[in-house]
Amino acid sequence: MENGKTNKGIFGIPIAYGESIEDEARYTLHSHICVWIKGFNEVGDLMFDKDHVLRHDARKEMLKYFN
């Protein structure tokens, strides 16, 4: 990031993240992390488009995120 280049990462280009740490009843700490990926919402929205071709293409793109 120092040289102006970003790493695409395993899911795409990360644009923001948030983390919270909590403990269980047995006092064991664990973390919940939420990462916002550039373009992810647009792909998710297209999965419900009226155009079946767009829905199909969006589904294929979404599967690439998870594979």
C-alpha cells in the first residue's frame, strides 16, 4: 500500500473492515471480522435482477467469490 498498489486479496479488493472481540462464558476470547469487498453488493443485487441473463452471470461471479 505504501507504493500506491493494493493487493486484490482472496475475495477481491477490500475497501473497509471492522472487528470486534468478545469472550465466551469460559473467558475464551474470539474475534468477529467483517470485510467489505469492492463491488460485492452490486453482484449481490444483480442476483435478484429481472433479467435472467444478469442473474445467471451474477450467480457465476458470486460463486467465484466463495470458491
